[in-house]
Amino acid sequence: MSYQLPPVAWLRAFEAAARHSSFVAAANELNMTSAAISHQIRSLEKRLGFGLFERLPRGVRLTDMGAAYVPAVRKAFEDLSLATMGIFGSLGDKTLRIRVPISYASLVLVPRLPEFRNAYPGIELQLCTTVWGDGLNTESVDIDIRYGDGKWADQHGQGGFAEKISDESSIVVCSHRYAGELGADAGLAELGSGSLIEIMGCEGMWNDLMRQHGLEERKPMAGVKSDTSLVALEYAASGLGALLVLDAFAQPYLDSGRLVRPVDARLPNEQAHYVLRRPGSQHAPEVLLFTEWLLDSFRQA
């Protein structure tokens, strides 16, 4: 088969210049001169028959054709990097630094990590857990797993490197003891007027669930709040009330029998967990491998 491809060196120069919006920065990354980068890109433009960059007094800017071409070029390099590392392994041991909310780390990510470690033993994992996800510290982590609507990715210049891990929804859980206190016939209305456990920042979710089921908003009895889902789940397991929490977080407690679902109610979440690749390391093989593995683990679930 004859592939209609320009020389790979030209494509590497194009991708790096597009990422940095600069021939000089691309040259520094690829250990070349800016003149060599410029020559390779002009050769690529001549080969394709289209201009890929607008030359500006300071830096360069992609043309419409260049902007349309760069995602495919970048994806091709990422796929090739993944295949190479997946088959032949990494060149020496690598350290992957991941920042992740503590509840997601404990209940979702860590139980899956043995599979990744068995597949890629040469990659050392360092997890830094957080409670509240503020701005990404680009100096200390390679990957950031965050919960939100994804819009902050663009605010931090990471729009091209943020991918939703999975769609998520919340369910109602409580302890066997609390369910028994409510009675076998208790429904969502009875739960809503009882003792509720709330997660800080998600206080409105109970009323969202009530409205979804055509119920009036209820003023709950005094309950408890937590700044993490992990502690809120422990509250629920201790019998302190009913909790509305992400189903992925609740699943280990349901599997162990520490919690039950008193009602079959489910609230779809507009927000979700995203995996963000830090600018500067987003194309590193170990970063690509982990990201692809994490996304695949949810596609196959």
C-alpha cells in the first residue's frame, strides 16, 4: 500500500509549531534551528498546496486549513507513540504524577490501578489527592483528574487536552438501619423529609431530585454535611441519614452491603470527571498510555 504522506519530519515540525504558535519554540523543542523549522513547514505547505500558517510579527497563527489538519496529525503521532510504548515498553523508568480528588482516588481510581501497573510496570505512579480542585499547578503534575463542567479547561488553556471520562449520575443510599427506621413503604418524599446527608457544593441536588419526580421541595430535618463524598458515605454507613451521591462512589459500599438503595431514584449529573493532560507533557508516552487506559476502562465497563 502506498501511503500519501509527507515526510514525518515535516509533520513533526508542523505539529510542534502549531502547539507553540512559534517556529522558535518548536525549534527549541525539536533541537533544530528556527530556519530549519521554517524550511520544513514551507516544504510541507508546498507539498499540500495550502498555507498552514500566517506569519505574524511575533509568532505564527494557524490558517483555517492548518487548524483543520493539526488534530489529525496530532492524533496520528499519539497513536504511534501509544503503539510503540505498548509493544516495546518505555525507554527507561518513567514517573507519572497524577492529581485526583480524594473520593475519586479511593473509590474509583485506586481499585483499577493494579491492572495498569501489571500492564506497565516501568511507570511509577504518584498520586496527589485533593478535596477542592483549584487551578492546575502545571509544575507539579502530569495529569489532573477533575470534576466539573469542563469549561475551566479552556480558561486554563487546556481545552484540547481535557476529555470526559464518563457520564455520571447520583443515587440515594443509606444504611440498613436507617432504611428500617423509615419503613419498608418509605418513598422519596419520606426520605426527603427525614435526615439528609449533604456534600458541600452539592446542596441543591436533593431538591433537583424532588422536582424531577414531581415532588415539592422539602425542608429537611437537621442533618450533616461533609466536604468529601468519601466522608459522606461513612456518615451514611453509620446510619446518620440518606445520601445522594455519585453512583460510582456508592458502588463499593453497595457491593459490600454497608449501604442499600432505599428508592430506585437516579439524578443525571450535568457535571462529570475529566482527565486533563498538562501542557508540556500532554504528548509524553506515559501520559498518553494512562489517559487511554483510563478512558478504555470506562468504555468497557
